[in-house]
Amino acid sequence: MPRIRLTGLTLEGEAKPIDSGALLIAESVKGLTLSDCRVIGSAEHGIVLHEVSGRITDCEIGLIGESGLFSQDAAGLEIAHNHVHDCGANGILVCRSEAGEDATMVISNRIERIMAKSGGSGENGNAINVLRAGSVLINGNRIADCSSSAIRASSASNCQMIGNSCMRLGDVALFTELSFEGAVIANNIVDKAAGGISVTNLTESGKLAVVQGNLIRNIFFRKDTDSRGIGIAVQVDSVVSGNVIETSPGYGIMIGCSGDLRDVSITDNLIRDAYIGIGVSTDSFARTALITRNTISGAKDGAIRAVNGSTPVGSDLAMAGAAAYANLAIYSNAAC
């Protein structure tokens, strides 16, 4: 169905049960335009789109029991300049039935107060959740007060998270995981989160990331046993460069997890007031890491430490060097 335009529409569900599962549903629409609308008070989803292209702009979507905006198998969709608030599962969920290119753009939205009312292990409580959808651009969003992440990308290759402002998150602010190939996480601000940035899951073939130019501050430990407290965590085939990390109760940067380390470059970062500045896996099956030209100030238990499993071992490598570890190249770092 081509060219449908809805503008100035108000849909109020009053949180009553609905048979359809959403206040507005569009299926197989080429060129949907939804603008200046209010979608308020749904017991389930706010807006659900299946195989839709077009633009969702300048709308208010709030007081939603599940996801504010749910898009599946999009065909060229732009989600821009919306205010999404007070949702029970996710603010904006972009997914595909099977992993593949999606190319949705999520730009300049204000997203706040997203809860995880159904619980889960991170699939709920996210401002923007991308699942199996490749080549999604997430740029310039202002995100605050979410139970889980500001942006979570799972099995989503070539995802870009650029220039987002993320505050007061209950889990890792910017998270890419599982079987992805390619991620760029650049020029974001993270303030108050249980973790800044995480790029994980070598065991699921997750690889290839650039983490550059981010400002991360006021990281904290979660109250549960999975404590986080890490500014940036990466595992394989990644470049981490030009980031500023201040106040991290665990590691400023953690390289490798349980030995999952391969071909990582850590350069030109500034780390202040971390418990340990940089931790790097030295398990027997860990592979190459380069750590150079970083400035580490105020680390309480060492600027650069080898890690075996989750336990720091040996002396501070910023002072002693890495001659004892064949997989590491560590030089020209400034620690004070």
C-alpha cells in the first residue's frame, strides 16, 4: 500500500486492554508519513510497523505498557525528532525476523524513563534496541533514565552510534553484542551508568569495532552480582582511541573477558580516577593487544594490570613493561 500520510492525530488508549496489541499498526506500507501525532496511554505497544518505509517525525509517544515504537523488517525508515517517554519495555525497537540489512535511521529523538517491567537479561528497559537489523544509524539522540541501556544492538552488523547524549542508565549505556560484524561508537556522552561502552561476544562471532572520541563519566557498580563498573570493555578486532573516561570504580578500560582477546588497539585515551586504569587479559589463549600513548591519572590499584580470568595479577605494566607477556605490546603510556 503506497503513500499514507497521518498528521495531527491523537490516539489515547487510557491504558485499557486492546485486542490489536497497539494503538496504531501499519503493515506493508511504502511511504508512510506520520507526523505531529500523539500516541498516549497504551496497555501494550504504542506504534507497530511491519515492512514499512517512510518517516515517523515530531510525534509524542508515551505512557506505553510495552515498546513505544516497534518496527520489524523495515524497508527504508526514518524515526526522527520524536519524544518517547514512560515505556514499560523499550522506547524504540528496530528488529528483523532474520539478520540482514535494515538501514533504519534513528535521529535526534528525546527518549526518557524507559523501564523493564517484564524483567529479562537486558532485552527490556532500553531507550533504543536494535535486534538483527543491520546498517542502522543512531545519531544525535538525547536519552535519560532507563533501567537498562541507552542503546543496545544485538546481532546487528554495521550499526553506528554517533553523537548521542546518554544519562542515568541502569546498565551499560552503549552495548553491542552477539553475532555482529562492524560497529562504530563515536562522539557520545555517557554520564552516570553501570558501564559506559561494551563490545562483546567473540563466542558468537561478534567482531570489528571502532570506539572513538567518547566522553564517559560517573560509572558505578550495580547492586546485583553482575556489578559492571567499567568505562569501556572490548574483546576482539577493535580500535579504542581518543576517549575520555573519568570516575570508574572498576576498570577504566577492560580488554578481553575470560580470555576472549584478539587484535585490539588501545591508544591516546585519557583515564582519570579509575580503580584500575586498563586491564588486559593474559590468559593462555588470549591474543594480541597494543596499549600505547594513553594517559592514566589517579588509578588506585595500578595504571595497567594483567588480568587472569577476572583477577588482576602481577605488577603495574605501565611501570614494569610487558616483556613477560608475549601477546602484549605496552609502551609510551603516561601514568601518575
